[in-house]
Amino acid sequence: MVSERAADVTPFLAMDVLERANELDDVIHLEVGEPDFSPPDRVVETAVESVRAGNTNYTAARGKPALRRAIAAHYAREYGVDVDPGRVVVTPGSSPGLLLAMAALVDPGDEVVLTDPHYACYPNFVRTVGGRVETVPLRPADGFRPRVPAFERAMGADTRALLLNSPANPTGAVMDGDTLADLVALAADHDATPVVDEVYHGLSYDVAEHTVLEYTDDAVVLNGFSKRFAMTGWRLGWLIVPPDLVDAVNRLAQNLLICAPNFVQDAGVAALESPPERLDAIRETYRERRDLLVEAISEWGLDPGYTPQGAYYLLADVSDLPGDAFDVADLFLEEAGVAVTPGADFGEQAADYLRLSYATDADAIHEAVDRIDAVLATVER
Ligand SMILES: Cc1ncc(COP(=O)(O)O)c(C=O)c1O
């Protein structure tokens, strides 16, 4: 018998689309959020050297001291904030970090407030620990950026955590510092903990990024190496937690995860110490791809009404096309050989949209645009 909690877990549609796309020939993948870059060479070399040196046993659950210090130094360098390495917990990817954060904060019946649209997996983390999800709808007219009054209305006596994500998946929206500061204050008024997923930090175009740690120490930061350093399969991430949560999160990590892979942690130090110019060049490449797709989406008449400023996703509004977004995603996959994700994956507010990822090289994106052009020319509106 499957537990009620497990039965409630919804599939991750982007992964379902990937499965179907892999059955077909000659598909261009705009459905998955997997960078097409490699990690810096020094990262690979460090991992190999570390394996050869025999660093293949367990480490402390909270991570190797050198990596925790390198993570703290990253916050001083990038944002000018002082983080005690004692508050850093290294995890095998940011996803297990979110599981630890939810397990440490949420009791059965507690409420976690999150945005709609949101990263597809968030509600399932909340439900897995017995929490309840309360969503705050974001509006395309605001560029899907959070507005504080909507959060004031959503938060109540049972709210335990406020789960935010900037730069955001799937919208590409980037939260400004004032809004983040106001949401931190609102959470404090409700004795709720802000949990901020900063996994796309480093990938913002035209706007400044702010970590929640600029405004409070009483927040959980979730981050990792998957996106910024193109290290998805290496499974390495981290949490920064408030001092009063360190012990609980460490005990949960000891029990649920044991530790992140030893030699991968050494590679993480090398990643954090890699020259910033490389990331600057990658960011510029993403920006060019974004501009290319923003223009194409507008020419298709599927403009979402705002320009995404971060991550590597954008939404196309397909409400004026025949059928629903699932039908349009099917049409693009089966007729154009272009895989995209139906917005329903990311909440009701995204149901009329498709999410396109531009973590794919520009030639493939150009080809995808030509193919979609051809298919849309056959569609009656
Ligand atoms: C917003 C967001 N958070 C977390 C993750 C998970 O990343 P990781 O590979 O660090 O587990 C993803 C992956 O796509 C994501 O989009």
C-alpha cells in the first residue's frame, strides 16, 4: 500500500516530457533546466585528484570544513555579508537541502506559503513532511514579481515558512531588494521563517541580485552548484540556517543523508574559487539566447507581457492557440520535434503558458524557432 503522502506527490511534468521526447528522433530539448556548459576544468581536475588521493569515505554530515569556509567566503565576496561557517550545512544538491529545511521547520498541519507560479517540486516537499501549501498568485502584469500585499493576505497564524525563489523558475523573474526586505519583515511579524531558494543566483541579466542574508540572519538560504557552475549531476548544494536551527538540521542531515560525496566537496571548493570571468561569459551567452527567444515568442504572438530577467527560462502565453497548453506542447513535440514543458507543472497561474528553457546552445534554439515558425503557420487562430 502506498502512503497517502506518496500518493499525493504529483509527477514532475518536465521529466515526463523528457521521457516521451527521448522516445522520438531528432528532438530539440527546451524542456529541461540543465545547463549545456561544463564545469570549470579545475573542478574536474580537483575531483579526479581527490578520488585518486582516496577521499572516498564519509565526511561530517554538515560537510568538510574547507568547503563550508569557502561557501561563507562566497557570501562575503558576492554580497558583503558575514556568514559564520558554523551555519553552513553542505548537502548532496539543493533538493535534499530543501527536504532538510522543511523537515526542520514544518510540523504536520503547518502552512508553507509559496508563490504560484513556483518551481514544480516545492508543493511536494511541503506535503512530504505533512505541511499544507498556501499559494500567492503572481500576475503577468507585475512581471510575475511578488507584491507584498498579496502575501499579507495569504499569511496567517498557521504559517510556518515563506518559500521564495529568485531568480525564479519558471518565470525568470528577479525580486528586488526592497521587496525581499519587506517580505522578511512580514515573515518576522508572523513568526514564520523565510526559506529562499537562491539556486539561480549568478544568472541575472540587467538587474542586481540580493541574498536574503543581507536583510536577516533568521532565514534559511538554499543554494547549490547545479546551475551557477553547471554541476547538476555532481549533486552538491548547501543551506545557510539561522543559529537556532543548526543543531536540528545537522541531526536531520546525519540521519537522512549521511553526507555529500567527499571528493565532490573538494571540487566544490575549486568551483567557488574559480575566476568570475568565466561566469560573466556564460551569463552573456544566456542573455543572448534569452533575447533571441523573447523576440521569437513575440513574433509568434505568444508574448507573456514581460521580459524575464534571470535563470534560463521564459514563458510563452498560448491561451490564444487552439486547445490547452498540454495540446500545444504535444503539437510542438510531435509536429515540430521541440520539447517544452506545459505551465501546469508550475501552478494554476501558469496553466496557459509553456515554459521554454534556453540552457541549450544558440544553434539548437535557432533551429527550434524555425521549426515552431513552420508549425504555427499551419495553425488556425
Ligand atoms: C528553483 C529550483 N530549485 C532547486 C532545484 C534543484 O536543484 P539541485 O540540482 O541543486 O537539486 C531546481 C532544479 O531545477 C530549481 O529549478
